[in-house]
Amino acid sequence: MKKLLSLLSAFFAATVCILPATLSAQEFPNKPIRLLVPFTPGGGTDFISRIVATALTETLKWPVVIDNRPGAAGNLAVAQAAQAAPDGYTIVMGQPDNMMVGPYLYPNVGYDTSKSFAPIVQVSETSNILVTNGSGSLVSVADLISKGKTESGLKWATSGNGSTGHLYGGLFQSAGSIKLLQVPYKGAAPALADVMGGHVDVAMMSVPSVIGLVKAGKLTPVAVTSSQRSAMLPNTPTLNEAGSKVIGTTNWLGLFAPAGTPPAIVDRLNAAVNRVLLLPEVRQKMSDGGATAVGGSVENFRTFVQSDYAKWGQIVKDSGVKLE
């Protein structure tokens, strides 16, 4: 009898502990969710984030508020997300510029990609692309290398020190034996404005950041960094096809919650985002902007993040980029 009472007591104690968390997950969300976007409005990350936030708000009646927090190649927003309460009400749109690169380059970045976050879901995938002034003479990789061999060198715009664009600048400089000046910005929009204004020669940004300006003739697409051509720009070669032998990568976006967020809430967020990513209008908007909707399970995204993190570690090493 004592053993039975002991077992019943343990059962009810466990039920009391589990029940609040279960109810909390079922009721989630009961207030606005803040989605941290690590770059300025007008760029590719902001574009995709607003599509997802709008769909969650309109379709599921989940209030999602975009909070743009640019700076340090996106690392400021990611570090802020890592320190937020693990309750699902602060999430961040991560990508290679921060999640994959920041911890390798910044000794006090404020987060650990493997330990500070609970991966939720991969949202999209696209190519990064080199673009130049739409009315300029730099229309090929060979042109960029030739410009880099001049006394003034090649002015290379990026979304910040330590960004993927910065790393590829290092790879490009080494492969072409050229003079390259990296010019950092806080996001795609200001960098592209200076490319179009002729203040810098070239920028490496995501396809969603540039596709509208390319279609309008204001930017010239030179090459994509992925191992295959972009479906949105099928006539634009890959860097490898253009003669620059570098590691092929894609620019993905994915949602992360702070580590310690209850798995039931992470699963609920995952299911909600997967639901809106299946909507034809959401997929079309992303496609029109040069990105592909992805989705998938929490576990698949976690495995992908671990693999991609190792890949970017090699790119950081090969680029020769070091930050104090």
C-alpha cells in the first residue's frame, strides 16, 4: 500500500509540474510575438520576414511584430535574441551572416550558435549574387578582376564587417590576386543605393534584395555564389562557371528561439510557420522575390544548422578574414 501511495504521489506531482507547461503551450500565443530582424528594412531578410509575419497574423490571427535591429552584420539582433526570455515571444530570423559566421569571427559575440538557440524551422533558401551598377562597364567576373588590378582597386560593398559578403570578398581577393577595399553597411538597402550611385563597384547580396532592381535595369547581375544557377536569373553564371573557384553556398533564412524555450512551444511555432509556408500566395510572393519557401521539421533544421556551421567555418578559414 505504501508503495502504491508513493507511486500515486509521484504521478500527481509530475502531473502538476507538466500541466502548466501543457496549458501554456496550448494557449500560446496570447500576446504579440516579437520577430527580430537583424538588418534594415528593404533588404531580403526583411522582405521574407514580413511575408511570414503577415501570413501568421492574417491567417492564424497570431500577432507578429517586426523589430528591425541592424548592426555588426546582424550579430546585435541575434545576441539580443539569445538573451531574451525563453517563452516563445521573442524569436529571430537567423541566416549565415550571423548564425554561421559571427561566433567564428567575434570573440565576444554574445551567443553560441549550438548552445544559445532552439532552432524552429528553415523558412527560405536563395542564392547570393554579385551585382554592379546597371549602366556601368563591370558586367562580368573578368571585369571585376581587371578593376581589382588597377591602382584604385575594387570597392566591394557588404552588409557589415564579418558578413558573408565580407568573407567572399576575402575569397575573391585571394583567388584573383587583386586589390579589394571592403565597404561595410548596416544592410542591403544602403549598400545597393551606393552601388547604383557609383560610389562602390559591386555588392554581394541575396537575390530577394536585388531582384526588383535587376528587373528594373538599375543593377547588373554578375554571378551567383551557389553551386547551381538561380531559377530567377537563369542567364547569370555561378562564380565557379565564371572562373572563380570558391566554395558554393546558398543564403538561407530560419527562425530561432532562445535556448530553453519549451519544446511544446517550439513545435507549435514550427507547425504554424509550416502551415503558412504551404499557402500558395506565400510561396508565390517568395518566388517572385527570388526565394524558395522551405519548411520542415525542427529536427531537420537542427541537423542542417549543425552541418552548415561546419561548412562556414572552413570558408572563414579560407577567406583569411580576421576581426578584433
